[in-house]
Amino acid sequence: MLYDVVIIGGGIVGTSIARELSRYNLRIALLEKETELAFGVSKSNSGIIHPGTQNPPGSLKGCLCVQGNTLMRKLSKELGFDFKEVGELIVAFTEEEIARLRQLKKEAEALGVPRTRIVDGRWLKAHEPNLSGKALVALYAPTAGIVSPYRVAYDLAENAGRNGVEIRTHTRVEGIAPAGLFQFEVATSSGIFKTRYLINSAGLHADDVARMAGIDDFTVRPRKGEEFLLDKKRHYLTNHVIFPLPTKISKGVLVIKTSDGNPMIGPTAEDISDKEDLSTSDAGLAKVLTEARKLVPSIDENDIIAYFAGLRPVAGDDFIIRHEDKVPGLVTVAGIQSPGLTSAPAIALMVAGILKKKGLALKKKLLFHKKRKHAIHLFEIPLSRTKKLIKKDAGYGEIVCRCEMVSAKEVRDAICHGAKTMDGIKFRTRAQAGRCHGSFCTTRIMKILAEETKKQVTEVTKRGRGSELVKEDRANG
Amino acid sequence: MVSRDLVIVGGGPAGMAAAVSAYENGVKDILVLERDQYLGGILNQCVHTGFGLEYFKEILTGPEYAERFIEKVTRVPEIEVSLKSFVVHLAKDKTLTYIKPGKLETVRPKALIMATGCREKTREMVHIPGTRPAGIFSAGLAQKLINIEGLLPGKEVVIVGSGDIGLIMARRFTLEGAKVNAVVEIQKQSRGLLRNVVQCLEDFEIPLYFSHKIAKIYGKDRVEMVDIVKVDEQFNEVAGSQFRIACDTILVSVGLIPENELIEMAGVELDKNTNSPVSDEVNETSIPGIFVCGNSFKVYDLVDSVTKDSVIAGRIAAEYLRSLK
């Protein structure tokens, strides 16, 4: 069988492209090496929808970010994920920083970031009471928002799937053989995919994939970021996403409001060489705590309930999004670090444009399922609504995760919508992600997952083959 | 909204003892809310013996100890037990919202006893660096997997911390045929009971490293090994003392924290360090009529002490109710 388009990499970029292209009469496959989508770079994303500030004028990043911020709102309505417009504050502590802040404001305006303004100490005291008293002024960008990055990726993929895209997880690309103009044979761990157009959105491994196709003019270097998550009961910590002034390599350590309610502090920025090194360190924690407390001094170490590290795929200063004229039909989408999540819908449009220009006929489907039903999360709805839900389905009254208030019904729904692993359930529902870290709910969720996927409990994994939770079933042999 | 004289949240040893005591002290309208499908709480997974020596002057297993109270509680018609009932909201005026399969209920008690127990500190709370693969369990979760579900979590184990559950699990894993390679304790002495150090480690020749900590966890999908390092008096790593142990499983047993998020929601003042309610009198809180007992008041070593504490809570709740009339 010949595909029109094969997309390599099922992170936020790959799933955005898949969903965008699923509007058209095309035969599309999305290949992901992990057991679930968004288990690579995307899983460690902090969920900020940037307004477009802090990008150099004229950069691809800046332009796609501003556009993506608008598109993400539309997507949230269509796909039913939460988008909260909380706004961001970039805080200045010295006269010198105020001067840089004014420069940032100018650059943001040049990029078209709407409604930015400088707010003074009095405004900050009134609107962000936990912010350090030493803050002089801040650049306020009201259009910044927050989403759950995994849910965005999962919802995009599910909707793409509904519109005919084949989603192949556990499918690792092993070789790419150009078989003539606009003809590729992609060899994978689950067989060969023949396609006319090939999109390389392989995140950290985009350079490896590019080399398979004969492109070797860029390298992806991992830049590690350690993030620390605070207890949900501190949801009130800040009202906005809080930034220090950016440095050359990163936006600095932030205090982030998240869509699930748990404040997040971080990330660090450390250039490393190992694309699989997701370890966290004492030094990372110390740095993040020190830096975050400069912004919000009341942050308490005892409130940290989780931490993790993510890797940003860095390939130069800007995104690389281009058709490879040397290999007709191949589109590279690499170096998608921050603001990659925000830009993803705009990247998808840009890729569709490139494909069209390179001869792919984009003919709209007669029936495109634009909408997806909003998944229910008890923690984000009022109890009055929970009451009605429980009457309709008793499963909502069966609480599985006590810390984050997740019901058995939500866990079953997550599985029904594609979760295959314990982490997949965690990312979709937040079950096991709270202060007890799964101590109380793991057994229950394992059993539900085994039951729904008709597997043995011993086959239940944390995040795919090799990460089975238990070794033996003594009760059932 | 239903009105009740006394609601008790939690049907473990603390909640059951408080219920029986309140009844014996004259309270005739008691509702016990238990989120699990049976009474007894964590005692159900404690199949080892050593319970009841002080309170019953007998040596019992956890389920046997629980059974004595389950019998009492279920024999008294004035004590209503609602299982699979999960409290989702507690207001300052003691109005409780709880959900159970098929229902969301609101109840307003005149007095409230919280017997919500405690939870284990996690790897995250003590910041053990390294990766986050499968194979890292709290000791209590491992205990539940083995004793309730019949599942063996791993075969080569390193235990972090020498809390009682960790020590008990060292023996349990050994009896199940797994190998416990080390118990690593950052303090100079054990946090657990001496009898557990002797009966669970020494009798099985399991090495216990005092003044040591895990420096790093390795493994991508599943735990593969840990670095262990000696620490000085200030808990700083001693250079050159690092060594490596292979394992597929890490149990974390580094202490317990009272589970008091509900009363925190209601505005009860909590001690930031212990997560216990700030209180002048035993079992009382900063909100009159809200009492806390058992491990949610203070983490006890023995269930016998939990019972004793909860008997007092039942009595003072009864006295409080009388004072309202």
C-alpha cells in the first residue's frame, strides 16, 4: 500500500500535523517508536501557551508562536481540552532589567503580540500577592495561556485517528530508502511503509532520521530541564505564569501555573550529550528552588510532590521547518524546542502549505469530524455537576486516586481513548500523580488496566515493554 | 442535607475505636465513612504478628486485631457504616460532602472525628536523584501488592530507610524468595522498632547500612542499580565512600505523614513540619467540634497506641456533644 504522507514522531508536532492533514483526502500514517504518543519531548512540556514574547524579531519561532497562540484557542474548543488564559508576567528587579524589559516589549509588539504592557509594583501587589516584594515592574502579556500538553497531543491524535489517520505506536523507524522522486520506503520495527511524502518530526532523533534519508546538515542536541511539581493544595501560589528576564539559552526558571492546578517550578537548562538521560539531580533542585524563590519567596520545599527531567531538542537558535530539495518529498520539522507547543498548530499549517507547494493535492474531505467531546475530569468541575454525573454513571462515584480525585470511570475512559500504560493513564487523568505518588491507587489502576485491555496484571507496564510493574503473580501462577 | 450527631471519617483502627468509644460514652447517632470496600484500613495488609500486645495482652496479626473492632462496630445498630464512601469536601461548619458509587451526599454533623490515618513519604519528598523507572515502590504499596494481591513486585531489592514497614517488608520479600541486598538508612540508628531490626533483618542476615544514603537511581525502563554513599554528621556525602548495588526494585520507607488535607481544606491550623493539627489538648483542633485521632493526629509506632488515642477522642467528642445540649 502507498501512503500519501508518513509522519515520523508522535509528539505534539507530529500529532498536530496529523490532525491538520486529516482534513484532506489523504492516506496518512503516524509512526511513533514509544508505546504511547507524547512520551518523548512532549511529556515534559510545562503546558504554557506563550503569547510570543521573548522571541527575536523576524524569527520563525516568534511568528509561529504568535499565530499558534490564536490557533490553540480554536483547537481547544474543537477538541475539548481546557485552555485557560492566565497571562504572563516577566519580572524586572533592577533598573538595568527594566531597560531590557522595555526592549522585550518593543520586540513583542514588532512580532504582533497583542496587549502587552508594563505594570508597576502596585499593580503586582494587587494582582500577584505572592510575588517577591523586590519586583519593581513586570511586562504583562495577558494572552499567555495554560493547557495540559499531553492531553492536547492525545486529543489531536484521537481526532486525527477518527478522521482516518493510522496511528502506529511501538513503531521505530530503522531505515529510509528513497525509491525515486516522491517515493520513500520507510523500514520500521513493524514493517515497511511506502509513501510519497515523508515528514520528519522525530524530536530528539530528527537528526538521526534525517541522516537515514541523506540529510546531514543539522544536529539535534538535548538540553535538559529539570522541573518540580508542587502539591495541588498550593494552586493559589500565583495567578499568572511568572518569568524572570530571559537569558541567552533559556527563559530561565519560572513559576508556572498549570492547567491541572499543581504549580510547577523550573526548568533548568543544561546542554548534555545523551538523548536518553532523564535523570534529575540535587544540584538541579537546589538551583530551581533558589531561582524560583527569587520570584515567589514563599515556595516551600515540603510542597514538592514530584519532579522529572525533560530534554529540549535544540538544533540551532530557531526552528528548522523546510522541504529538503535534495530529497524531494521530505519535510524536516526539527529543533522544535520552546515555544514548540504553542507553535505546533501553526507549524502544522506551515507544513501543509509546504506539501501543497511541492505538489500534494489537498482536497478537503466531504466529512471531516472537527469536534471531539470534552473528556470529564472531576477535579476541574463543580461538585454539583459531579452529583449529576454520578447519577448517570456510578463509576464517577468510585474514587480511585484520592490525592487528585480521579474516579474509576475516568481511568476506564482514558484506557478506552488509547492509554496503554500506567504513565499513559497518569498523563491523561492525573491518577497516581499526586502527593502519595500512587501508593494507594496503583493496585487498583493496574487491575482496571489489565481488565480493560484483557491482559495479565504482570503484563501491566509503567511506560512500555521492559517497564513491567511486578515480576510474578503468586496468586494466579 | 442530613444532620448527624457524630460523623467519623475513616474506618481503620482509629475510626473504629473512636466509634465504639463514642457509643459507650452515650452518642447514639454515629456515621462512619470508609473509602475502601471493607473496614480495617491498613491492618488488612499487615499479615504479620505483633499487634495487640499492649491493648489485648495477646499477640495478633493485623487482620485479627481489626476483626475484634469490626465485630464491635457492626454489632451496634447506632453505628452506621458507609463503605466506598470518599469525602471530597469539608467546610468550616463541618459540612461534609462525600461520594460513593451512584451517589453524592452531604451531611452536617454536630461533631466530627477525623481518623484518616497517614501516608508514606515518597522518594520525591526525600529527593533521591536519578531516573524514574518502574520498580520504585513505597514499602506500604509493596506490602499491599504481596499480601493482598499476591503479586511479587521484584526479586532483587534495596530498601531506603529503616521504617517499620520497610523492615517488615525486608523479611516478607525474603520469605517470598526475593533477595534483599541492602537496607540503607541515612540516620545513625534505625527509625523502626528494635524488635523489627532483629527479627526482620538480623535473623535473615540482611545488611543494614547506617549513615548511608542512595546517591542515584539507575535504569531506563526498570530499576537496574543504585549508588550508595556514606554521609557524615551533617548528612553530607563522604568522598570516596560510594559503592554500587544491582537491584530491580527499590522500596522507600522513610517515614509517615498524617493525612490531614481535608481539615486543612476546612481551615484547621496544621503544623507545617509534622502535618498534625496544632492543638492545645490531645485530639482537638483549632475548630471546635472537629477532633482528630490515631495516625492522622500523630504518627504512632503501635496500633495499640492508636486505639488508646482514639478511645479518648470518642470520649471527648461525646463530652462535646453533651455540652451542646
